[in-house]
Amino acid sequence: MIKIGIMNKGDKVLTVTKEFVAVQRKNGEVDLVQIVSDEHGRRVDEENVIRIGYGNNTVMAKTDTGVSIVNF
């Protein structure tokens, strides 16, 4: 058995594939959490979570140095 502890109280899982888990957060936003298989087994890729949230059709990403980049 593999247990992936990525949920908080009030969250729900929308779908699970070999590559990712889609979790709807309590506030309605959805996180696409990537599952990576490597030489150590399976793990959650915490650095590349995609959050689908509320907004005006913008895409925001943070660089390794913490700079936010926003596309409209």
C-alpha cells in the first residue's frame, strides 16, 4: 500500500492517474499534484504543483529566486 498525505480537512480528490492527483481544496481551488517515480520509489513533486484558482485568465509562476512572473 502507498499512502500519499496531501489532503487537508475539507479537501476532496477529483481524480487519480499514474502521473498526478487532482485535489479540490476546501476553498474550491484545485491542485494538480505530480507523482514522480525514481530510483527511490514514488514521491510527490512538491516544487511543480499546478494550482487552478480564481482569477482573470492569468498564469503566474515563481522562479527559483522567488520572482513572480505573470502572463495575461
